[in-house]
Amino acid sequence: MHYDDVPAKDLTVVNGIPCTTPLRTVIDIAPDLEVAEFDSIVRDCLHRHLFTAQQARARVMEPDMRARPGAVLFRAWLGS
């Protein structure tokens, strides 16, 4: 668990429990993952339609994400 200022667009509720969206969670954990593990998680999320590549690309390009380590890794994965 970690704490951060998270904008409303990155928040959701699952079974009554507030949490970050799948996309935000992947961005946040990316720096702690091996490349193969990150690749597997992103592909699984895409396969399960938890977010799209277009949604990910748009989010990691937003100003508040530009310098975030996980967003930098995600942009590289997306080829952006």
C-alpha cells in the first residue's frame, strides 16, 4: 500500500471498496516489475478489456503522468 494524491479519473469502486482503476494500478506498480512481468500484466489487462491501448496511451501522455516512472515505462511499452 502506498499513498498519493490520485485524481478522481483514476479512482473506482469495486464491491464497495474504493481503489484505483486497473490502468492507474499498472502505472503505479510498473517500476517494481520485471519487464516480462509488466508485459504479461498489460497484455492480460488488454485481453480482459480492463483498459484499451488507446486509453493507456492517452493517460500516460497527460501532464500529471509525464514524469511518473511507471508512465515512462508504459509509454516505452506502447511505443509512444
